Amino acid sequence: RHSCWTALPISKDINDMFKSEIINENVKSQDFFETKKYYISKYYDSSEEMYIYLITGKNSKVKNGYTSILYVTELNLNKENLENKANIFFNEAESYLKK
């Protein structure tokens, strides 16, 4: 049994890692897509009647790190609206990070 490890995970690896922590008997995966800037996973929590969006940036603004945002809302967003929200969230989050 062999494993392949890299020194730093790529952003999609980070998205997949969080996925294993989010999904349970009440939370089901609904969609995964990527844009030029993000990997976006969409989940629905039936017990809370909430949508969970995991958004991971493809290109890091910080050396040796990636930014991921977990957005929980009652809104069932389409891809266009979600990408617009992602841009707003990432602009805000990355404004606090040292480059």
C-alpha cells in the first residue's frame, strides 16, 4: 500500500478534505463545480433545512496557504449567484490576510 503526499495540498485537496468532515446522515452532497477562481461544493442539511457551500480559492493570495469559506444559508443559490457571493466573501477575507 503506497501513499503519495505532497508538501502542500492543492486547493482541490483542501475542498475534498472538508467534504469528509461535512457529510453525515443529514447532510448530502448536491453539486460540485469549479470556476476560474474557485472550487465550490454544495450540500443540503435536511435536519436544519440549510444549504452549505464550501468555497475554496484556486489561487492563493498568501504564500503556502489557501483560503476556504464555509457559507451556510437558507438560500438555494444558482451557480452565478454563488460565484458573485464567493467574490464578495473572498475579497473581504483576503483583505485581512498578509501577503
